[in-house]
Amino acid sequence: MKLSILTTAVVLAAMGLAIPVKAQTTPETPSIQTQPNADQVLQACARDQADALPNPYRDIPANHWALKAVLSMHYCGAYRGSIPPEAARPLLEQLNPQLSNPNTQS
């Protein structure tokens, strides 16, 4: 009994050392993404279509089940179109200062 356990452990250890592990491949994402302007963000948030905006997160693929929720929180915060877009503009600019000044880099 002990010999079979020891043999199994040795075989598994030898296989672990002999067989290289392949790195997980991720789909290529463009390194330069265009930053949406304030009007694009505001209109997407008012229509609940934040998933149409560029994805700033490299670790969330385009087919991920939570992408729309993540992008909605990133771009819109708690705004979901319940007030007119013009009234929400100051709130979104306060949430994301880059929208009011798109020339700033993070």
C-alpha cells in the first residue's frame, strides 16, 4: 500500500517536472484605445448601452457575462438614464474627470 502511494507520488512529480506548462493565451487587445468624449459617454449611459464604449480593462474579454455591468459602473456610476442627460453631465464629469478634459492621461 505504501509502495503504491510512493510510486504514484514519484510518477506525478516526474511528470510535473518533465512536462512544461503552457502559458494561458489571452486575445490581443489594441494597446491604444480612443477615449470616448463626454457626449458619447452621456448618450451611452442614457440609453443603457455602456457596453458599446471602449473596454478599459484588459482582463475582461468582450464576451464576458459581466462586461455590460462593469462598463456601466466604470463610465456611468449609478446613473441609469432616470434624469435627462443634460442634467447628468456635471455628475458624470465629477465621476470621471477625464471626460471634461480628454487630453489628460492616466
